[in-house]
Amino acid sequence: MTADRIVASFRDRVCREIDLVPEGLGRYLIANPFEYDDGDCLEIALEQREGCWHLTDQGTTFMRLTYDLDERDLHRGTRQKIIANALTAFGVEDRDGELVLPVPGERFGDALFSFIQAVLKINDVSYLSRERVRSTFQEDFRAFLVDAIPDDRMVFDWRHEEHDPKGIYRADCRIEHPTRPLIVFGLVGDGKTRDATISLLQYEKWGLLFRSLAVFENQQAIGRNVLARLTDVCDRQYSSLGANRDRIRRSLEEVLAA
């Protein structure tokens, strides 16, 4: 099929503004009007591989997501499910971070339409609703602790068995230490931050020896007074997980080393 006929197929199925820009033998960049929120156009190419035409994003979709997300977070939890569903729904393959769709027969327009939908759907991972962001943060936070701490040194959803048999003052995680264990909270919103403050105050009343660490989904979203009260009772805080992974890991290693 000639380039003109391919363009005609694209335009008939997708948009009149589609065009092909030659870039070497058997390769075209697909000029298109579809944009991300920052104004950049979708980067899609048409390549001939092993005698068959393929659409490819050249690895840009996942690369853009990792500007704000840890690459590992794309392969687990809620985000992984959204990505997997999009790939399956539109028949797109993930080849080591490159999204690829073979063009069946001469159905170029149908293939491009499906490919664009898959790319946009996957990109929506960065714009989850507030409820799903909360769910994802808790998944990411727990997965981070699992990577950083040996299983026999931590307890998730910890409660004090003697003082708190009903689990009213739970912590997200307790990391064992011979004298002063580390109590860890992952905080989303004012409500969870208040609960953590109350739990820490209660631990003090019981006379427990411990250190505490809090990691926020977004500290800037916490009310000033709520944050101030937590600061009075929490030993160390981090404003977010994504930008502070190395710092948090060092804090945890200090506890493990001791």
C-alpha cells in the first residue's frame, strides 16, 4: 500500500488532520492533532518490521509517566490493572516499555484508532480520581516497605495486643528494634493524619518506647492545624513518597543497622 493510501485510510477512520512524515526506509512519523494535557502531541510512528507494518509509540508513553511516578509503580496495584486492561482491550503489546500494535492486513485506520485510544487510556493513570489515588498511594507505600524491610522485622496494621486488643489505635507498620521500634504511618488527608496523631499520643500515655515516621501522599494538602499537631508528636516526616524514596530508605536502614 502506498503512503497516500495509508494516509487516506488514517483520515477516513480517525481524523482529517492525520499525515505521514517520511523518516527513513520503511518508517514514517504520524503527524496528528491528539495532545497530552501539557500540549505535546502523541508520538506515534509507522514502521515496517519483518514484512509487516507496526504502529509504535517509541517508548514515549511509559517514559512520560515516569516523570512523576516510579517505574515500579506502573507494574503493580491499581495502575498495573488499568494499563493491562487497556493493552488487552485494544490489542496493543508492551515490548519492554515500547507500545506496539501490528497492523492487520491493510486496516491502517482501524489500527491507528485503537492505538490512540490505548495510549490515551494508559496516560490516564496519571490522572486518577482522588479516591483511586488514595488507594494507589497505600499500595505504593506498602510495596515500598516490603522492598526495604525484611519480612521478619516488620508488622503491618500493628496494634498493641495488651493495651489495644480491639485495634483502635493501629499503626500502618511497626519495624522491630531491640529497644525502640519504629512506628510508621502512611498519611492521606486530614482524617488519617488526625488518627495518627491520636495514636502516637496514646502510645506515649501507655509509656511505650518508640520512634515514629510519617510519609504523606501530599503534605501540602493537609490542613495547617492538623499538620502542626502531628509535628508535635512525630519524630520524622516526609512530604511525599515519590520524591523521598532514597531519604526514607536511609531512615529505615538506620533502624535496621541498629
